[in-house]
Amino acid sequence: MAVTAGVGRSNASNQNLTEESTAAPASSADAGRRKFLKTSAAITGSAIVGRTSRVFSADSKPIHVASMFDVTGGLSIYGLPEMNVSRMTIEHINKSGGVLGRPLQLHEYDTQSKIELYSRYAQEIGANDDIAVVVGCITGASREAARPVLSKNGKLLFFPSVDEGGECDKYTFMQGADCLQMETPLVDWAVKNAGKTFYVVAADYVYGHVATAWTKSLVEKAGGSVVGVEFVPLDVSDFGATIRKIQTAKPAVIMANTVGGNHMAFYRQFAAAGLNRNIRIVSPSFGLGNEQLVLAPEETKGIVVAYSYFESLNNPENKAFVAAYRKAYPDAGPLMDLPIQVWNGWHQWKMAVEKAGSTDIDKVVAAMESAIPFQGPNGRIVMDPVSHRNIQDVSLATVNAKREYEILHTQKQVLPSRTVVGAESCDLVGKDKSSHKMILPKT
Amino acid sequence: MDALVVIALSVLTSIAILVLTSLGLAVVFGLMRIVNMAHGEFLMIGAFTTTVLVRSAGLSIWLAILCAPIVCALIGAVVEVAFIRSLYGKRLIDTLLVTFGLSLILYQIAIDIFGTASPGIGAPAGWVEIGRYSVSYYSLLLPVVALTITAALYLLFTRTRYGLLARAAAQNPEMASALGVEVRRVNLWTFVLGCALAGLGGGLLSPIVAVSPGVGQSYVGQAFMTVVTGGPAFLLGTLTASAVLGGVANVVSQLFTNLWGLTALLTVAIILVRALPDGLSGNWSRQL
């Protein structure tokens, strides 16, 4: 049942895209049911779609590339726009001549917010000799499920999400801002404008734990103190106990590293208890799922976030990008950081392949490490070869009463971290040049 | 001292949330033995009804919450006639498969209509100060509402003619129809009641959670656990099981972290089902 439904829908939206794109994304069965029917067709029949892009020239073979995102399930708030932008970027690249004169053919994998599908599809991609690169994964947990498999099979992975750092893999490139790039301006702002006592509410998986380790170290350096930490599993939406504990600890600032749809309830219940009058919230993850749309303005007013990208950024690349996105997906919500990094990732890979003159993985890695700057919708980005992370601009913004982001100030070309907090550094052109691992912080 | 009061109130709220999200399933599964995998989607429909009516039609939130069960009742009636009617008394797995498919369809329809991030509503009525804590009025309202609904259902099933017929038709349909009960019509009403209760639960939850098409899915597992642990007394058993499971989860969350709270809930459920395989109300004299 699920197989035909998925494939049918995807083909329909493929045709829509090649004519006049509509907002119909490729979606298939949802994730929540898997708990009950492990052996059902829903697992085996996820939407694996081989896209047939336009024939480029009669004799140029396409370069196969892949994207893995959670298009359905609890993380679809992130995954659906990311997959849509992936598709849009490939179309755009093909329209402007492809890569090395060859068209790109995108293989889309919907991982349905299930970690095990990341491993499975990574195996499939790994076994597929044609696929040269993957731009995918949303949570750090999903990246860690896919990365070892992909890099063992010699596939490049570009990871577009903001994340906690610690990646030390020659074949992985991290697009999104890391904790150092985002939490430093947030902590500095909070200490100057709100207070010195912090309470951390974080998602209970690798991102939340590592981000909290960073928060503790940054807060200490800024002269503040962390008065409490609460880790919340991804499927919890009853925050009564958390809110009671926050009131006992009486912080001035909440550092909220919440992830996913269920965690939005935190901001709602926090405001319902009247706590948002006196306690400021700063967050490096709020807004990635368009929380400011789902929540009411009274609940989100004054929350401060830090990202590399905001839709209101005023530069020509952003204007062109937004116009193209709105034309292709007129019903989509506001654009946040993650889909932009998908666009950046594909273009950085394209430039590296063209510099290297081939899709051979080691040549492309060397070209990436030669730090070719790219002008993306979020400004100038350039790869830092030592950490495989992007040096990019980071802006602080706050949500106003009209649910829009008002940029407070922008810091240009912020360096990413080359060290994992409390642990060793990662030097991918030096001591770690054949490393395929992740370094975890000592908390 | 005020911390204890606030914790106690928080426990009551958690129990109330469990009750409100499980009562619909208690009627459909506990009484009629229909494994309703679409229970989460009915919660979601109720939540969206309330949210949309407040945001787009400008209704007061209380009126919008009351409309949620009506919408779910209508949809439930259609579902019952189209899908469930032929499944009474069949194997559990048949109802499971049918309602599973239904839940996928409803979920996808919701995504197509609302998208993944649609504007929601905040909690009404403000907050109250208790010592150095502040608690939202709405979270105090939920236990009162949950108790009222349970009491009303109890009266419905024990004091009214419909209640008697519903229980008869569910427990022994052949004998009931031999005695002149219109079993098909009564079962339709009972299923519709179950869906309406799910919708009401969803509507009541909508101001305190983020309403999205997947919002019901995180409650289905706990609802099934609560109803099964509750046992054959589908109303009072579910209430007792909610109190035990919800209470344990909240208290452990207060003392430790949310993860331990969830673990404690699951552990207690496992122990209860192992120790009392017929459920908490297995050997109660009153099977209601």
C-alpha cells in the first residue's frame, strides 16, 4: 500500500516541477506507526524515487547524487523544506549547465524521522557505485547513523544542519553553524542584557548534550553560572515538571536547545505560566521548525536566536533565492537556516568538483579544502579546511509581535570551532587527515 | 511548602492529560474492543478544529473546544459506517489494520490541508501565584474537566437507557439483538461517542501543545497502555490506571528528569500488566 502511494505521489510532483512547480512535495507514509507494525509494508515501501531529470545532451551521462531527509514524521518540519530546496538546487544547477557539462540526477530518500532508515539508506547509497555525494541528515543522531557507513563506502556527506560539533571525518563537510558560532553571541548578549544565571532546557540526544557542554563552558567564560539543566526526550510534550523546576531555580535566562514539534509545547506552557515576563529565552534551535508561526505572538515575543541566515537578509543572492523558492513552493512557510545550507552545500560541492576536474572523492576533498569562497544567500561562506566547517556570518535576531525576525546585529565571518569542548581538537589536514570519527566532549 | 502544592497540582494536570487523551480509546477499545489506531488522528482533528475556529472564525476558545467533539463525531460516524461496521467481533488484527490505514490517510490529509507548521493558539485565562511559583489557570482547569467528563460518562453508562444498551450490545451482541436491541445503531452511537471524546481531548489540549498533523501520535501509545492496564472496567479502570501511570511519571520527572519519568511510567505499566494480567480492574465487582 505504502509503496505505490509513495511512488505515485512522487511521480506526480516530479511532473509538476518540470512544468510549473507547485507546492506538492514528495511524501509517503508517516513515521509514528512504525512502533506498532514493524514488519509492515510501510518500512519496505518508502519513497525511493529515481528522478529522471531533463536529458542534457545525447551523450553526457548524468552524475548521480542523493539527498536523505525526514520528509515525513516528527522532523518533517525541517525535512520537507530541505528536500524541496535540494530538488530546486539540482534543477537550478542543471539549468545553468550542470557540473563538468553533465546533468545531475537527484535520488531522494525519505527517512521518515526514523534513525534506522538513515542506516539502511546509507547502506544502499554506499552500495550504489554511481552516487558521488549525499547532502542530507537533520539531527546529529541521524548523521552519526549514516556517516560511518557513507565514509566507509567512499561517499561524501554534506551536513546542512546547525549542530553541536565534534565531527572529525575526512569525507564529511558541515554546512551549518556550530555551537561556538551560535551560542557565543547568544551567551554574550544574555549576560549583558538579561542576567548571569542560566537554566538549560535541551533535547535529550547527542545535540542537546553536546550543546549543553558548550553552554556550560561559554557561560563560565562570560562570568555567569548554570543553575540547572533539564534534558527532555524528543517525544515529550508535557513540561509541567520542567517548568516547576525552573521556578525553583529562578534563573534570569533560559538557554533552550529544543528540537522538533513536541518541544514547541515548552514555549507555550512557559508563557501560560506567566514566566516569559521575567525570564528571557535565548535559543540556537528555536525557529528552525518555524516555531514562531505555530506559537502565538505573546508566547514568542522577545525570544533571541542566532543564525547564519534570516529571510530578511538584504543581499542580491538572497533575493534571487527567495524569489525562486516562493515560485516553486508558494505555500511553503518562512525560510530558515537549514534549507539555505542545502543550497550552499550543493554549490560548494559543485565548485570543488569543477576545480578538481572529476568526482573522485579524494580529489574533491582536496578541492574543498582549498577553501573556495562562495556567496550564498546568507553572505560569504568559505570552508575551513582544518575543521571542515564553514566560516560564515552570524546574526542575532529577536521575534517581534508580528512573528517576524528583527535582526539585532550581524557578526561577519565567524570562525567555527576546531576543538571539542573539554576534549581534543580536530585537524583534518594535519594529524586527522585520514580520520573518520566523532569526538565527544568531556562533560 | 509551596513547592509541594505546585508539584501536587502538576501531578493532577499530568493525570488529567492522560485521562482526556485516553477516554475516547476507553470507549472504543475498552468497551467495544475495536483497536482504534486512528485515535491519535481524532485527537489531532479535535485540536485542529479548535485552533482553526479560534484563529479563522474568531470564536471564543471555550466555544471552539465544544465544537471539536461535534466535528469528530461526524467524522466518526462516517468512519464507522464505511469501515468499522463489518469488523465488530472479528479478529483484533483486522480492526488494527483498517484503522492503521485510516490513520495514515487522515494524517496525510491534515498535512495537505494545514502543512507542517500552522499557527496555533495560546492558553487562555492567565496564571495564578502560589508562593514563589506561578501556575497557569488552564492547567488547573484540566483536572476539573477530566473529572467532570468521567463522572458524566459514568452516569451515562449506568443511569441511562442508552448506556445499558451500549454495554449490552458490546458485551454480548447476539443475545442483545435477540432481546430486541438494535445492535448496529447502538454500536454506531458508541463509536461516535468514542470519537467525540477523542476530539474533546484534542480540543482541550490544543492551547498547551503545538498543534501539528503529528500531534496525536505521541499520545496513542500511552492511551493504549492506560486502557489496557485499566482492565475490563473501561471507565473507572482507565481513570485508575491514568492516576497510577500519570502520577508516577510526573513525580519521577519532578525528582529526576523527564526521561526517568517516562521510564518509570513504562516500568510500572509492565509490572502492572504482569502482576494483574486482567488489568487493574480485573476482579472488581463493578465492571464499569
